[in-house]
Amino acid sequence: MIELAGNMHMHTHYSDGEKWHAEIAEDAIAAGLDFIIVTDHNVWVDGVEGYYSEANGRLLLLSGEEVHNVRREPQASHLLVYGAEAELADCAPNPQQLIDAVNERGGYSFLAHPHERDCRLFPYPNLGWHDWPVENFTGLEIWNYMSSFINALVDALERLPVQIELIDKLTAVRLAFNPEKFVVGPEPRTLALWDELLAQGKRITAVGNSDAHATPMSFGPFKRVIFPYEYLFRAVNTHILLERPLTHDFAQDKQQILRAIGKGNSWVGYDLPHSTKGFRFSAASKGKGIMGEAVKLDAGATLQVSTPARCNIRLIHHGKVVATAENETHLTHIPIEPGAYRVECTIQFEGQERGWIYSNPIYLY
């Protein structure tokens, strides 16, 4: 199968980002990505999609949207929308109506950064998903790099012996200049929610993204762009598997990419410690299948994991670890129960074991 790496959560000058589409495409090409989906807040930007090329490569840029109710107090519950091909911000006041509208238009919806923590440095509460219950959304953004940074900052601030604004700000600067030392993986509550929904028999697809804004920061003599686009595009991404190579026919290629994202033929990879390119998780029985697919369980069924570097591998079934491999590149397991099986891999980086690969499930029935 054909593997592509992409990022699907970022912002331009149309909302609160610092670059235009062509500039962001250039940064994504430099980072080695194959596609991006730009998701400005409450605006679906038409007329920017297509292939963008430069000396170092070529990339497919698509237009999505991050929709939220601007009148909600406190602000929360952002929805990533892909493939709806229309402005849907008018539906934002009713999250279930918004999700239904995405489905009616053949699009895909993901709850953005579902779990964030309140940070005392910010004049607003967390932007997690608060409008429960909702149903029929495509999936969860299980790893949002900027949310991971915020949650790591909250941990650091809570460890301080005193609460002084200057010390808080210096702590934030220290983390911003060395984020790779503090970001360790997705929010555990999000993974627990994912497993809970899978155990209920729901098909829930996971994505991982940057949430790139490239916000400039100024604090006394310190001036820096917080998390440039290119840096973030080298960190948390979503890798997809396609049945056939891109044809460079824009309409066909777009639909093939969106279909793989929606079905979950993909994994979330933290590509900064080591590229996750080449990871595979498959099932073999009377039939065969990859991530996002359903395979009939029989006596000869096996699940197989292959990673591009030695790591710690865990196979998870409805929140329970059913098989492990330490410092290995392969794991094989013979399942005995139906349900959703997914893979987590961790790797050593910057002196600590960190989340590396989070596969979408294979559904055994």
C-alpha cells in the first residue's frame, strides 16, 4: 500500500495563524509531508486547494474548517471538519446539529483536542470538548501537539513551590524553548475515552495533528515565534495508507486521501524522535485487513505489528493490554475475542520514554 504523511489542523491569516496557504505549504514540503488540511476557525476557505510545488517537492493542500460556537461561554468544543465542502459555522451553536450536517454532506468530523487543562497563565479556561453527549462523529483528535504543550505547562506550574507571575512566565519560556523535553504523549483521558467508545462497539477513528499557529512571543529580551509551522510538521502527524498511488488528478487524489482519513487506514506518529514511516499493523485470517478495516475472527487469525525502529509495543483490546514486546520491531498475537484492537508504541527520546505510534483499530468480528 502507498503511505502518505500529513497534518490536518493548522491556521492561516484567515483566522489566528501567521502565514498564508502557499507559505504553509512550503514549510510542510520542507518537513517532508505529502498533504495538509488547513482548518481556520469558523471559515471554510474556497479556491486554495490543489497541488503546491517547490524545488524540494510537491504537496496536496486541502481546505477544512475548525468550527466552534463563538458565543459559547466559556469557549470550548471545537470540531474539525474535513470534506464537507461548505461553510458550516452557522450550525456551531448546536454541536449535534453540526455533526449531523457534516455527515449529510459526506464529510468527516473529529472532536479537536478533547481534553485540555486549565492554565493559570491564560485568561480563558481550557478548550476541550464540553458539549456531551454527542454521537455519530467520525473520531477524535487523540494527540494535539499544542494541547500537549499546554498540559505539560500546567504540570510544570503545579510543581512550583510558589505562585508568582514572573516565575510562571519564566517557566513558560523555558518550556517553549525546549518543548521536546516536556511533551510525552497524548492526554491519557483522551485515550481512555477512545477505548471506552471502542468497547461500546463504535467505530471511532483517531488523528493526530499540530494545531499550528506560529504565534510570535515577546517577553522582555526574549522574542521568538512559538512553534513554527515547519517544526510542528516534523512532530505529531497522521500517516495514511492508500490502495493506489496518487494520480495527480486533484479530484481523485483528494477523495482517496479523505476516504483513508475517514476510515482510519492510518496511525498517529510522533515523527520527531524517529520517523514512523514504514509502521504496519494488519490482520490475517480467511481474509486480510489493515487499520480501520473489519476482519472475520477464526481459529487461524493473527494480528501482526511491524515498526521502523526498536520500541516498546503494546496491543490493546478495549482498554486492556493483551500482548507486549519490549525493545522489538515486531509483535504477533493470536486473538481469541472479537472487538477493536489497536497498537501503542513508545520510544526513548530526550532521556525519557515517550509516545511514538498510536494505530487506528482493526475490528475483529
